[in-house]
Amino acid sequence: MINDVQQSHKFFAGRRDIALGFVTDGFTPFKRGKLTCWPLILYNLNLPPEERFHENIICVGVIPGPKKPQDPDSYLWPLVNEMLQLAAGVIAYDILAAVLFALHAYIIFGSGDIPAISMIMQMKDHNGYCPCRMCKITG
């Protein structure tokens, strides 16, 4: 279902469907100072592991510093819209078979360090009262 509309295809029903991984992590681009930067990166899980991270990553955005953003969803919204379009299918051309086809791509999982995931999930912080996104332990 996309926007309450039942889709005619199933996940990974086509041999050309693409599985994507999403990763983000904050870092300081300069040795001195407290400026931060948060790249938003997709990588193709259909590729073999030895090729997956060599010149095949896609930087889909950067959340600039100097601090973590108050609303990280505003930076992720364009990616969410494009992924919804790709889930529904976009027309692409297979040059080897010389045919048009509906290309589908899906983000399978997201990863990052604890501060990055807490920012994306809009958790209080990684050292908050309930810091884990998986279990219900409390601090």
C-alpha cells in the first residue's frame, strides 16, 4: 500500500528490483571546532559485498551543522518522496534487453551509530531515559 492505494506488484517480484541500505553518521569535518556534518548515504545491496562500497554509494543529502538539526525530517522528506515513487515503480530502460520496465527500489534497513539513529528516530538522546530503540530497558 502506498498512500492507501493497493499496489499491483509484490516486494522483489521482479528480477530488476533493487534493495537499498541507508546509513548516516555525524562527524566533525575539521580537527578543531564543534561543527558537525551528517551525510545521508544509500548503497545497493544487490551488488556483491566486494563491490558494494567501492564507488557505488549514493550520497542523497547532507545535514549541515553546527549542531544536530531540530527537525531532521525536513532533510529526509525529499528522500522519502523519491523512495515512495520508486516503490510504486518508475519507467526505466534496459539497454541489454532493449525494453522498458518498471524499476522498483526499496530501503531494506537503516544503520548508523547510536547518536545518528536517535536523531533519525527523533528519540530524546542516546543517553535518555529509554536509550535503546530495540528493547524497553530504562536508564
